[in-house]
Amino acid sequence: MHRRVWLTAVLVLCLVAPAARAQAPAKHFLWSVTDGKGAVAYLLGSLHILTPDFYPLAPEIVSAFSSSKVLVEEVDLDEMSDPGALLPIMSKAMLDDGRTLEQAISAETFAAVKVRAEKAGIPVLALQRMKPWMAAVALSVPLLAAAGFDANLGVDKHFFDMAKDTHLERRALETVAYQLNRFDELTPALQEEMLKSTLAELDTQVANVKEMADAWAAGDVSTIERLLLASMLESPDLYQRLLVERNQNWIPHIETCLRQNARCFIVVGAAHLVGPHGVPTLLEKKGYTVAQK
């Protein structure tokens, strides 16, 4: 399997995004959805980690949020900051059969893990209880943080905080546990392949993320589709698990927003809004009018 497939998988599900702001784009990663009866909802592609350079966000995005009555995001971010709720969920990411990471993967892969952990300033002991997919994530985070990317500046976190401050109604499309299961249910062999591929791509990961961010800032759908989907299509099972299934699951929630005329502002990862199985395309097939703003 091509190594970029796994790098893309890490970026899509949990952890990544952006760089410096581009010139003012003609359009944004924002879509309006209307049902022909006066109901409207907005879809905003999210970058989950950002730098301060992206703020303030474009007036068109701010205006769409200001006119909305409900914020809908992939998960309830309070769940991710509550230790009591998060600890049982994160147990899914830990080896529970008595083995260590060193025993769960090949000696060659573990040797590469030790090298990368030392560079990242992560004690190898801290990785030993992690499943391979979680170790891949853990080794990626410090690299992005060192480059200035902060999850507290992510698009979803930005609007979540604004919604809490203004007492706006908030809804979640899925749970954190469900998201982690997307990786946790991969076979051990695929988890190790994910870890190996992530290790091989770490040196270029920041540059790749910056390229994606530039495309996002420019509202460049075709580039985001090329960067995020092309490699994922090399692994149909992963593409189905991380994108297609979830996108399809979300459509009834969006239709509920429109049926209730709730004026929902829906923030999901940018990869979910592009391609033949992207949320805008699925909604268009159901007869809704979808327009990039």
C-alpha cells in the first residue's frame, strides 16, 4: 500500500491541517444548502489545527455562522476535554493483552519508532502501551506543534467556543469512541503498516499540511480533492471506513436540520466535502441545492 494513504488517513480523521493564509480567495471552503422551501444550512470544511495567521476568518464565514441558530460538529469537543469521559474511550488506543508496542510490531519498525521518539522528545516508555495506530498519531502531533500548529486554534474549536459563549445550541454527528473505532478496528497488520508509513513520511508531513492549508484558504476544491482523496482511493477499505460511511451517516442529520428549518452551521473535516462521495455531492443527489460560497 502506498505510504501516502496512511499519512492521509491520519490527516483526515484526527489531527491535521494548515499554514499561512493565501490571498483573499474568490470562494471559501463554505457551502450553502437549501431545500427550495426557504430552509438553509451551511457546510464549512474544518482544519482541526491552525496557526494564528488564519484569524480572523473570512467575513463570509463569520456571517454564515452569525446567521445560524445551531452549531453541528463531528463530535462534542467537551467530551474530548473531560478526563472522566475521555479516559474510558482512550483505553481503546492502548494494548490490553499484556503485550508492549515493541512486542506487537516488528523489530525493524520498533527501531524506527525509537529514533523518531527521541527526535520528538517522547520517552519510548510512553509509547509502549499504545496500539500501533495510536503510536503513529502520537509521533505526528509534536512535529506539527513544533511548526506552530495549535489544536486550540482549529476551526471546529473556534466555533465550538463561540457557540458556548453565546449559548448557541450544539449538536454532534458522532462520538469520539466511534471515531477512534475507525482506526482501532483495523487489523494488526494494517495498523503496523500505518505506523511504518507515518514514520517514513514525518520529514515531509509539515510541508504536505501547509500545501493542504493553502488550498483550503483559497477555497480550492480540486487541489484538496487531489491531495486528500487520490491516495486514499488506493485503499478502498480505508476510504470507505473513514469517509464514505461517515458521510452517508451524516446526511440524515443534515436533512433534519433542513426539515426543522434550524439554520444549522455544520463544521466537518474538509476532506468530507470533496469528491464523488463528499457531503455536497450526496446532498445534491437527494435534490438539495448546494452552492460554494
